[in-house]
Amino acid sequence: MIKYLSEDRCIQCNLCVKVCPTSVFDKVADHFPTISRQEDCQTCFLCEAYCPVDALYVSPMLDNTNEPLTVTPEESAMLGSYRQAIGWGKGRSSTASLDMTHILRDLVEDDAGPRS
Ligand code: SF4
Ligand code: SF4
């Protein structure tokens, strides 16, 4: 679930507002977006992946909205870590070729026959 937006890093590009499939963020004129509907977050990591300045942290473990929208020092070091892990961003290389989930798909197809 989305946990934090760094006001220090945010350049107010509103990409996170655009890519979020469940409209968690609200655009604010001349301001960074607000996390307005945290409870609607699906932990898809799209906002963190698209943020060009690593200003977002999506926590894979957080599943309730009772925690404040702040980060511990350890979590602060995780800002943009998903984007980094998938190799998005200047000077990084995509890690898509390392993805092994196609093996699961092949196993399912072997079991149930190919998808039409
Ligand atoms: S994508 Fe990142 S920089 Fe752009 S508005 Fe969202 S948090 Fe700020
Ligand atoms: S993780 Fe996905 S659903 Fe959650 S705020 Fe980011 S883009 Fe929206």
C-alpha cells in the first residue's frame, strides 16, 4: 500500500496521479499531489515505478490505513526502490529479462493446454 510521498523530492509532475489505476492521489494546483484515498491502493507499484525522482514509497507489507503517511529512516532509504529494482530510470537497465514468471505460465499451460 502507498505509504509516503516525499515533499522534498517531488517535482509536481503528477505522473503518479495519471498512472494510478484506482485514483489514490489528487492533483493540487502548484503543489505536490495528495494521497487522498490510501484505502483504495492495490499495491501495484505503478506510481513508484513511474515517479521520475524516486519520491514515492509503496510498502509491500502495509495493508491497513491506520499508520501515518510517514516513513521510518529504514523506509526512507526504500524510496523508489521498486523503480530501481525493475531497472527503470536514467542510467539503469531493465531487469525484465530476469523475470521468471513465464515458467509459471508454461506450467499452467502444460497442465491445462495452451491459452486460446
Ligand atoms: S510522480 Fe513523483 S514527482 Fe511526480 S508528482 Fe508524483 S510524487 Fe511527485
Ligand atoms: S501502488 Fe498502485 S494503486 Fe497504490 S497508489 Fe500507487 S499506483 Fe495507485
